[in-house]
Amino acid sequence: MVERLRAGRLTVSELGEPLTMTLAAVGKHVAVLEAAGIIRTTKQGRVRSCAIVPRALGPASNWLAEQEAFWNTRVDALETYLEENQ
């Protein structure tokens, strides 16, 4: 859903169209994303639209980059150890 919202605002129905889940299930996913601050919804009449919140995934991206650096260092050290002890 987040990937699809990168292209722009979509209604909840539009978000659910390609998915094999009920509209109620799509609504629950949207509620979780909104509670996490990743998307923002607006309601006009009976139509709820969703848009991604810019920079909302920044903290997650930073954490992933830190984990990648940590594990790359560990795997490199393991590789060096194995090469030296064969």
C-alpha cells in the first residue's frame, strides 16, 4: 500500500482494488498505517483518501542503515576469520 501511495493520493477502495482482501481488511491496514504516522487520511463525504506522509519512514530507514553497517562488519570479520583459519 505504501509503495502504491508513492505515486499520489488514492482512495481506500483504490488501494484495495489489486489486493485479495476485503474492503474492511484494507481499512484496518490503513488504520494501522495512519496510527503509525506513515499515511494521512482525509474524508470527503463517504470517500476516504490516503496520502503518504513525507519523511515518515526516515527513522526506519536510518535504523535499517545502521543494521546493515553492523551486520556487514560482522560478516566481513567472520569471512576474514574463516579465511585465516582454513
